[in-house]
Amino acid sequence: MPMNNTLGNWIKLYNLIYTVVVGALVLFSSIINGDLKWFPTLVSPALIMLALGTIGSADDSLPHSACNLINTGQPKSFADLNTFFVTFVAAFMCYGSFYYDNKKPYLVLFFLITIFGSIYTRITIGCNTGTEVVAGLIIGIASGIGCFYAWHNIDKERFTYFYDDDDTSEQCTRPNGQRFKCSVYKGGELIQTL
């Protein structure tokens, strides 16, 4: 049966696949950049999700068919794992941007819209109770920030986002109107004048 082309159906579709979208964005950006940042961003929450999935929910009702992309037949977890995953990735990435003073407002906006939209949809459709969504949200934020610090201590340049160790700065002026004069500083010390 074809999907009706309404905004509500598109929102439901996005909320069904947003974990795949976020995971694919993380993975493909790492592949394109040739780095290992996908590893802590995807493997850390996957391991935590395996542990969370073993703790069942008090609510034993069956979720709506639009709640999961793949029906595993497993009982619901006490924490919404979809909300947990996206909140983990958001906390891991966005906290790093603020920690390294390299703020990314559009990234924060993307994650806020995705998280609040999914919370609203998952509760109204009946995928999860409010308690399960809040548990996924809190555990996702806490473990995302905790894993950020853990990976930051292991190797911040290779495993965290928005770290910039290049302390070289260039200052260029045009003192006589025709030629540029550039000074290159490293660590606050002048190293070259061009």
C-alpha cells in the first residue's frame, strides 16, 4: 500500500529511520575524511545498547508497527533505545564542539529537532512510555558525555570531533596598497614573515 504524501507521514517515516540516517552520516563522514571518529561514535552506544536491551520494561504492551524499522521480537527495554542512540551521538558530538570552543549551532539545531520530533512521535504513536523516553534521553546524554571524556583521554585528535591542534595563525595586511605582508605565528611566537 503506497504512503499518502502528507507531512505527517513524512515525519513518521523520518522518525522510523532517523537512527539509520544519523548512523550513516557519522559513518560516511568518517569514511570521506579518512578518520576513525565513527568508531567511538557508533561502537560505544552499540555496546551500551546491548546492555540496556537486557533490562526489560515494566510496560509489556506491543508497540505500534511504525515504531521499529526491524521487528526483532524482543521485549521493550526500560529505556527507549532509539532516543538513547541519537541522544548519545548528539551529546558526544555537540559536547565536543563546546568543550573545544568550536561551536556548531546548526549541528545542535539538527539534533534538537531530531530528538524532540522523535520524542513527540514515539510517545504519541505509542512506541514507548514517557518514562522509557526520558530514561533513554538521560542515559544517552550522560553516557555520550562520559564516553567523550574517555575517548578524549585516549586520543582526542583521532577519536573526538572538532578538536583542532593547529595553533598556527596567519595575519595578513596590505600596508602599501599593492603587496600583501603576512606574518605566521605558532604558539604565539612569530615564525615567518612573507
